[in-house]
Amino acid sequence: MIMTPGGLADEVARLAAAAGCDPQRVTDPVTVREQWNCAALILLDVDAARATASADLPRRDGVVIVSADGDPEVWHSAVAVGAQHVAVLPDAEAWLVGALADAVESPAEPGRVLAVLGGRGGAGASVFATAVAVAVAEAGRHAMLVDCDALGGGLDLVLGAEKMTGLRWSGLALGGGRVPAAALHAALPTPRVGGRGGLTVLSHGRSDHDWPDCGRDGPGPDGVAVRTVCVAGRRAGETVVCDVPRHPCEPGIAALESADLAVLVVPAEVRACAAAAAVAARVRRNGVALQLVVRGPAPGGITPSDISRALDLPLIAAMRPQPGLAAALDRGVVPGRSRGPLATAAGQVLAVLDDFSRLQGVAA
């Protein structure tokens, strides 16, 4: 990133800090020529734009003229250098922060958002959502695990991270503005789960004053906050996994509306299938693609195919019972790290999510 505005350098540096980036200031023409083609974003003031135009550099995307007024010379300079945008401060501050954040995060692959719900209470959706996030990290990518259920007890507990410092939902103030994913990683708990990737968890808290720095008490998120987090993760090329409650609520609806794919976890039981039908009908109204994970055991002999037909949902995975899972969770063992039915089903969901993301990318 090249920054050449002279008198505006301090102001641009302030906006760059808000976007979570560290721009390089270049003043000599030789260095400008060397880095012209490789910088993600180039910011010029009017004088720098004139010098650049006279240097006969090739036209490229990502050139912005920064100005403190709307003098006509600004627009002449923009035409001369082939700039795509003119940012007149302070009116264009929000836009420029967004452009800087895009330049910093610009991922090789687009991010994606997955919503996970249970067909009935106790279906294991929170554990499954955590296992999917762990699978992302073990595949060498970064996952953001987002707790949308205020009554779920906190996803940090599922990860054994309840004592880790870092903010929970009540400690965050997220409006409709732009938040870099890097800022969330720095503020939130990031437990070690193995693999070459990473996992950040944004959890609800509990009324517990043993860790006052975690922001555990207070209100949960609204829909705007959930959308802000999903957009931040997607923009950074990450996988956002949202644990969504069965009951209608603003954060859950926002997660479903943001998701590329929703997964319904249903135990292999007739009553669970009946309960899941109502959940599936509600999720469909949000316009998100919905598929099915069936979890054993099946005491009555009902099969995953039976449930798939009854709910009219595509079956991603049929998951056998995982021995010792409940006891392992009570000991703080991260679900999905070891080989077994849970990790296998999580991998199958990730494969389908990859396919959805690729298809949407082609459509876009």
C-alpha cells in the first residue's frame, strides 16, 4: 500500500489505523514506480497525482485521490492519473476506511457463513457447530464461531475456553459500522485447537464475576451486530459458523439471512423429526439453503433416509453416536479434534459448504 498525500498524511494515517492497516508512505518517484503495480491500494493527493501522471505510469485499479476540498483541480488530477475514486475528507472518511480495510484483507478465496440449528432441544447443534469450526482450523483456514443463542450457556464452554480472557458478546459494541476481522481476533478468545489454521469464538457469557474482564454480563447481540461479524469474517476470507437457536430471535434471523448454507441437526427419533419440521419451515422463510445432518442412535429403527424424506431435505451426513462424547465435553475436551463420527460429519458439511460457495461465486 502506497500513501503519498503530504499535508493529509496524518489524517490518512488515522483512518488507516481505524481500518487495521499500516500504510507505507512513499515520497520519491523511484520507489513509487517500483511499487506501483504491487500495492493493493494507492492514495495520492493532488500534487502526487500530478507527479504520477507526468511519470507516464501504466493505468491500474485501486488508485484514489485524497483531498480536503472539492476543488476542480482534484477531478482533473483524477482523470490524468486514471484514479477510480476521489475521497474528499471528512465526508468520505467512512468510505475510505472501508477501502483500506478491503485492501488489507483481500483474501485469495471468498469467505462463507454457515448456520447450524437443532431440530429439537438437545439435538447437539452447538457441539456440531463447534466441530465444524474445529475442522476448518485443522484444514489450515480460520474459523469464527459465533454464539447466537443467549440461553445456550456459552459456546466457550463447549471449547473448554470459559476461563480464557477476551470479550464476550456483552463486552462488544458493534453497530452498523465496519469491523476488521483482525480486530475481532485480537479482542476475542482464540483457543488452540490444533491444525495450521485458527479459531476465534464469540460467545454469550454467564452471570459470573470471577472474570470481570471478559464482559460476561449484560445484553446479547442484536441482528446488526451479528451481520457485522458475519460480514467481517466473509470479507477476510474466513468461515463463520453460527450456532443458531431453534426459537425465532433477532440474532438467529440475522445469521440465517447472512448464511450461504444452513444445517439442521436432527436425532434419529420420530418426535425429533416432528419438531424439526416446524424449525425447517421457519428457516425456509429466510431464503437460505437448508440441508440435514441426522444423528444416531436410532432406538426405534428410523433411518436417516426416512427423516430426509419426511422433512423433504437433502441429507449431508448420517452420524453414528460418538463414544464418550458427553464425558469428554464435561472435561473440556474440544469436540471434533479426534477421528470419529463427529469429525467425519463436520468434514462432509464443509465439503458441501465449499460447493455452495463456489457456485455462488460463479453466479456472482
